[in-house]
Amino acid sequence: MNESLRPFIIIAAAAAAALVAFTFALGWYGSWLDKREARAWAISDGYCNIAIVPIQGDIVAFEGDRFYEEDVADAPIATAGDWAERYITSAESDPAILGIVAQIDSYGGYAAPGHQMMRALKKSSLPSVAYIREAGLSAGYLVALGADTIIAAPFAAVGSIGITYSYVQNVGRNQKDGLEFVQLSSGAFKDIGNPNKPLTEEERAIYERDIAAFSDIFINLVATSRGMSKAAVAELADGSSMPAALALEKGLIDAVGDEESVSEWFAKELGMSRDEIVFCK
């Protein structure tokens, strides 16, 4: 080999290796980005016509990167309000989509994103079904209130209308371990709810005030959405859940059924045959 060419050969080989590495990295990033963005844009595959919005696990306010990493075994299962709202908006903009199913498997979470999802469903121009499979509890049930109809599976748990601020207090354990809470705050209630200090009567009163206010909002939303009196809902708002059949009896849902029941509802609503209803899974 001509020694004068050696540096150029080395440089060319390094450039080729760098190009291969870059191509691989670009492909990996594209795959990751597809997972992150695909649901926000592509709903129908050209064949399906009913969008499925999975409301799974905890109802949360915002989404982190791990929210999208479905292949990570220990990734937490949660549904963010922003993500669900984007999905619903994308479904509305897809001309092939004729309806939306909020498929709910949630024991609750934060009220604000639950309310966000509920409003997104209510504002949608597409007919919608809340299908409660395993559980539609607390914030999960709040989401369901936004749909045109609520169908729950026979073994589903429904309801749990209520608000909780409960937490574990660590004061006794800290004292045993010789730890002392040092309060350094600008206001008397800035450290309210800190588990390392005792909850004062004044702090408890503040929490109970807020719980009562938020509970009243929840009860009013149920009453308005379900066409029930506030008094009737208040009787059910003890925080407990109930089987689907009892929820139907109490007026919290419209039917007990399965995926076939959901399909039949859309067929009737859209004036189509059952076979023409295809879920986007």
C-alpha cells in the first residue's frame, strides 16, 4: 500500500463507520419518535373507523418520556390529560374516524386531568362511548362523564365519587430515630401536609374546607352529566365503588355490556351495520 494514501484510507474508513453509526442512531431515534408521536397523528389505518382512547392506570397531569416506552417492563402505567386530549383532537381531524371510545381501566388519580379529559370528550363533535372494562373509579369515573353514553363490563367497578388528601405521618418514627422537624417557612401554613410534622387543628380545618369544596364540584358534575339530582348523587358520594349492575341501578352508567355492546351502540348511532363498525386497536 502506498504509505502516502494510508491517512486518507483511515479517514475514509472512520467516516464510513461514523455514517453507519449515524444511520443506526437516526433509525433508533425515528422509531422512538414514532412511538412518541404516532398516536397523536395517525389514528385510522384506512380500515378502522372508531378510535380507542386507552385511559389506563393513574390519571396524571403531565407526561414524562417513560410514559411512551411501552417496552420497558417497570414503566409506570398512567394516562396524562394532555396526551388524551391530543388523541381526541387527532381523532376528530381524521376523516376516517366516525366515533371515539374512552376505554377506561383506572382506579383514579388527579382530578384536574380527569376533568380535562372529561371536557375533551364533551367538546368532541364525534359520538363517544366511555367503556369501563376493569374500573372507572374516582378520576377515572370523572373521565367517563364526558362521553355520550357509559357502558361498563359486568365485572367492572364503578364510582368512588369523593376526594382524598390522606397521607402517612412520620412523626412517631422520626422521634424514635432521633430526628427533629425544623420549620423554616414564610407562612404559618406553608408546610401544611408535611408528613414529618404533626397536623394541627387549623391545618386539618383547611384540608377539610378544600375537600368539601372539591367534593361539591365532583357531585355537581355527576349530577349535571347524569341528569340526577344533587341530593341523589350526594347519597352515593361516600367514596365507595360498586359493581356495574348496581351502578346501572343507581344511574351512574347507561348499560352493562361488553365490546359488542359498544359496537352495537355505534351502529345504531351512526346508522350503520354492526359489521361496518371497526375499532382502531
